[in-house]
Amino acid sequence: MPQAITAKLKLNLTTEQKTLVSQTALAYRDALNYTSRVAFDAGKTSNGAKLQKVVYNELRVRFGLGAQMACNVPRQVSATYKTLWSKVKQNTNAIAKGYTKKRYKGLDKAPKYVSRTCTLNYQRDYSFKTNQQVSVITLEGRIVVDYDGYNKHLALIANGSKIGAAKIVYQRSSKTYYLMVSLEVTTPEVDPLTITRVSGVDVGMRYLAVETDLNNKSKFYSAQSVRHKANRYHKSRQTLQRKGTRSAKRRLIALSGKERRFIADVNHQISKQIAKPNSLIGLEDLTEIRDRTQSRSGKKASKKQREAHRNKAKWSFAELHGYIDYKAILNSSLATKVPAQYTSQSCPKCGHTSKANRPNKGLLFRCECCGHELHADLVGSRNIAMRTLLVRQDWTCTGALSVRPNVSSVETKAEILRRFSELRWSSDTSPHQIGTPIDGG
């Protein structure tokens, strides 16, 4: 099964080479902004083919871009506009449902590109040489550059892994250019009969993840120290925003990058421990989770509710799921999505489902039917694990694994939830919990 990963290669540029790469990246950025304004004036179009016909010659002559790069620019701009139009549609639906009154303003003006990034096509704009060197196109022709990187990524490149497009990225803090290369790694096909472990992962804010397998072994990844550090970032950001000076704005840019790297580092730590070999890992399908869990916001919200909204918005659970997914495949395992409805409200002992099973929406789960009491996040991970076991049984019977069950129709969704409600967790044994706080460095 193919798995796409990104290799981060540091370009060891000489002074002359760095000037050439900088000129190319800046010209590419200017071309993106020019094309963005053209698309905005043309009715905010997201049609890449139409946009390319309009701007291609100008990109070649005015900005000096190569043929392939002049094609990549309108494609990237059209992708940006497609994303913005999707957000406009989501915002319209949210307003219609009463979730918010704020109008999305992302398309009120032409999107502006700030980062020095440049998209390159393999064998046309860049190619790998022997002795750990790469040939990269610039406005003045090709240059051959030495590079460094993670040993495993270097080995994949040297051993002939399928190589895709790449991006030149500039890191302001170290004034260094990196080449982000897309690699496709082929892993052995996984047989459902060879999987020896089935687990479920519940994500949240008090505990970033709670993992449980069918042998009653559980692991809690505490968010206490992580949230403390995230709150420090938030307070620093508020202070700098109030100042509003040029130096404060520069500091805000640096702070945002530091916070993003901190979140990615913690998610990498957690996913590395969860993605064990020979496992089928169940993850919640978090599509439209914000709409399903919408609570009071704005001026009517309490200070505690606003803080909860901020914590939920800042942490990237989709990123965590993505890390678990690709690390699992590299370990001869698989991750699958299961519906997230009622995972923390259903009793794993008797199957009774009710909001009242979570008194005051706290961490204590108490079934109002059978009186079963347990940690609410552990209940969620147990229900996810049982749903994942059902997915494995269907996979064994049909020979096909659906990583995201189709629940678009009401009847299908009702049938799936009915099957889930019949699942029961054995109450003969108690879970073996292992508290694992993540400090995040």
C-alpha cells in the first residue's frame, strides 16, 4: 500500500547560490500575487485552466519563470480560491443553522502570498544527482547543491523511492532554504488475519489522546503541561497584539511558527507511541465535529467556555490523526475511521446511550441505566475500539476495508449506529491504565 511522506532536506547553498534561489523564490511569490489579483478581478475564479491562459505569457516575460513554474502558479492560486470558496459555503451553512452570525471575509479581497515558497516538478525543475546533490532550477539556469536530511529519508531517496513534486521553503529564523520533497513509500499489503491488536483512540483537551486495546490495556496522554504551555503562547500573543509595534509584529510571526512546531512535536510523540506494529487502530471521524459540538460562544459565553473554544480551535487533532495514519502504515499496521457519534455517551457495559450518562459534561461517566462508572475518555476509547473490531470483522468477511464508512444516507447511518449499540465490553476485568504526560520539550 503506497504512503506519501515528505522529506525535509537542508540546502547547503553558497552565497551566490543563495542569491539565485532567493531571486527565484521572490519572483515566484510576486507571480502568485499577480495571478491572485487577476483571479479576483475575474470574479474570484477558481478555474485553473482558464486562469493559466490569461496569465501564462505574462508570467514568462514579466517574472522570468520557466514554462513548468508558469503552469504551477495558476494551479496553486486556483487551489487557494477553491479552498476559500469551500469556507464561504461552510460559513453560509453555519449561518443558516444558527451556529454563527459572523460572515466569512476571506474573499473580500485578493489573497496575498507572503512566504518564500516555490513549487518544483521532479525531473523538470529539479532532479537528484549522485553524492547527495540535487539540481535546482533558478531564473539564471540550474545549480547543483549539496543537501542534508534525516537518514531514513536520505536512504529512501537513494534506494529509488517514487519521487514527486517539491517545494523550496525559506525559514526566517535560521535564514535557511529547505527542499520539501514528496516521497511515495510502498509498504506490504496488510492481511486482516495477521493483525494481532485492535485499539481505539479518543482525542480531547484534558487528555490529548486515550488509547485502549481489546486486552484492557489503556494509555492516557495528559494535556496538562501542554495546555499550560499553549496558554503561555496565548498570553504572549495578546500582549504583543496590544502593543502593535513593528517589532511586536515581527515577534508575533516568530511566535506563531514556534507554537506550530511545538504542536507538531507533541503530536509526533503521541502518534509514535500509538502506531504499534501489526495493529488496526480506530480513530474518530471528526468531519464537521465543530458543528456537532457547537456550544455557546461570543459575548454570551462564559470565560471558561471561551477558553475551551480557544483550546479546541488551537490544537490540531486532524494533524495527530494524519501522523498516526502514516506511521501505522510504516509499521505494517492500519488506521481506520469510525463514526464518532455517541462514543462518550454510550455505556460499554449495557449499551444505554444518553447525555445524562455524562453528569455536567465532566470526566466521570455514570450510566443512568446500570450504574456503570468509568473515566469518560476511557469509555470513548473503548467504544471506538469495539467499533474498530466490527470494522475488522467486516473486512475479514468481505475482503475490503473501508477506512471511512459511508454514512451519507440517514438509513445507512441509522443501521451502522444500531450495530454499534449492540456491542458490549466485558466487565470481568478492569483496565490497566498508564498515565503518560507529554511535556512537549
